[in-house]
Amino acid sequence: MNEAQLKALLRKTQAAAAAAKPKKNRTYDATLDATRPPKTEAGEAADADAADLFAQMKKREF
């Protein structure tokens, strides 16, 4: 591959990555979206903490 082809491929890949849409959670009932509270930074941090806790619990044997 020469440099021109490599640059063209790089531009194409970067454009595709920039155009990629974020994943959206699937909901099968429209009322679920209406009843969910908006996400906050504190809520996201708590979710991350809970995920870490459960990951650690899975590693342990009781």
C-alpha cells in the first residue's frame, strides 16, 4: 500500500468512527422510557460502583 492509499483508508476509517452512533438501550414498552428518571453523574458513578462490587462478588466463593 502506498501513502496515498493509506491516507485515503485512514480518512475513511476516521469518518466511519465519527459517524458511529452510540448504543441505545432497547425498550419494549414505551412507558418505560417515560418513567425512568434522567441520568445524572452521581447515578452513573453509583452504577459503576455497583458493577465493580458485583464483579468482585462473582470472583469469590461463598
